[in-house]
Amino acid sequence: MSKTAKIHNEDKLVKKAIEVGFKLAKLQGLELPTATQPLKVQAVYLFLVEVNQIPPLPEDKLDGPNIKKRLALWMHNALPDNDPLK
């Protein structure tokens, strides 16, 4: 998959990544903020970087669309091949 290609079902993958990220955080005894969607996305991203599930983005790429793409890629790679979101 090229770096500039649009990920199929990206929005659904981001939602699933947020759900899974919150579950992982809860299993480790952490409560992530749930105020707004952008805050959830950033909280899950920072949590996954902290627990070495995803590599951090470069400082100049730390914005909403790039964070969402990173979460979608993580979720896409974590799902089994027969999952309908793939």
C-alpha cells in the first residue's frame, strides 16, 4: 500500500482503533479522556505510542489527519485477513 493511498474504510478503522485502544488502556488501569472525538483520537494515539504499539509520527506530521491515518493503519494491520473492515 502506497503512503499516499486512501485506506479503504478509514473512518470505520479509526473508530475501531479508538474502541480497541480504550480497552487496552483500561486493561492497564488507565482511563483515557472521552470529551470529544479529536481528544479521543489523540489520547489513543499517545497511549499506543507509549506502549510501543505504533511508531510515533515526526513532529511536523502531528495533526489530526496523520494521526487518524496512523491509527487506521494500525487497526488494518491488526485485523485478521477475513475481517470485513479490511
